[in-house]
Amino acid sequence: MAVAQADKARREQLRQFQARQSLHAHVSGRKKKDHWMSILAASVAVTLSGLGLWAYGSIGPGKPATVADASLSEYRQWSGELTFTSAELGITLDGAQAPQAVANFIDLAQQGWFTETACHRLTTEGLFVVQCGDPLGVGIGNPGYTFGPIENAPQDDVYPQGTLAMARGANDAESMGSQFFIVYEDSTIPSDFAGGYTVFGQITSGLDEFIDAYVTAGTADGSTDGQPSTPTFIESITIR
């Protein structure tokens, strides 16, 4: 019964979104306006995900038709900044170890895909991550495509503080899209039948400020897995 209700709520949320005017035309304003109105929908997504890192759906600004070719990564190390409203993270991307995920991230960042998107999920017990990259801000959006395979997943299931990794659907190595997560404290994330999670980059600076700004206040509903109490918006991503 609970699953049916969750599915019904998810379908209704998608129906309401699709009835609106183009997301791309008003993405910035809508993200901030809808962020807290979507708490219920986000709780549904979190319930579906459990301790997995869920990436579901196929809608978002621009809807690129296919994932970028892995060669865009140039199979090299990249550096840049992931800028939030109240913090800036220095980042590196590992195009040698995770070329497909890095190419995807660079391509979406260059298109402005992540600009003004909300990080919709914060976990604070056992699993210590902030999940971002959903154009809807509720955990069910992606760029209109999914991709795989899993790259550069740790063999011991340990994701050190500062890890950038791709979210995906449970037991599905081909379900990555635009959602990713920031590991703000060492975390052990058990592999599922598909394997682990693609590690595509690292945070090199600014994590303490990010934690103070967005993690310390906890979740909006006081749970250990929910929407951040402090609205967490990506302002820009610079890659070079």
C-alpha cells in the first residue's frame, strides 16, 4: 500500500511539473520558489532510495539527447570551483579514472545545467553525504538520458571525506545522469548487485565552510535523511 501511495505521489508530482511552462525559461526563480513546497515529494524520493543514492526520472532544463562522449574528459585531471550561495568548493575531476562521468559532468556544467539547482538531500547518520544535481530539486530528475558503466568505485566501499561521486538507481549500473553526491565525512556505502558508486572527483578546499553553511543545521524535518534545513543552491561550476 505504501509503495502504491508513493508511486501515486510521484506520478502526481511529475504531472504537475510537466503542466508548467518550460523549466529552462525560468529555472532560477522556480528552484527557489518551489524548494520548500517540494518537501513532501522529496520525502517520497528519500523513502524510495533508503540508504541508496537514487537518481530517477527523465526531465530537466534543455534535455540533452545523449551523454557526452568520454573523450571530452581528455582522460586527464581537471580543476575548478563548485560555488554555492554561501560557500565555494575547490574541486578536481579525474578524467583518467572516470572518463565517462567526468565528460558528463563537464558537459552539463558547460551548458549551465547545474546553475541554480538545489541540493535536495542531506544524510547525517552512517552515510554522510549531500546529494545534488537534480533539476527538479526533489530527487527524481535527470538530463533526459542515463549512462554507465560504474567507474572507479572503491573496492572496500569506503568513500573518504571530500569524495565526489555519481548517484544512481539501486542495482542499476546504467542509471547515472546528472545527480551526484558530496561526501562531507568518511562514509561506508555498501555496494549493491550493480557494484559501488562512480568516484569522479575530489574536494580540495572549502569543505569546512560548506559544512558550516549547509550541514550543521541538519535536515528540514529533523530526520537523518531528508532535505537540508538550509536551502543549498549551486550558483555556478567552473572547470578548467
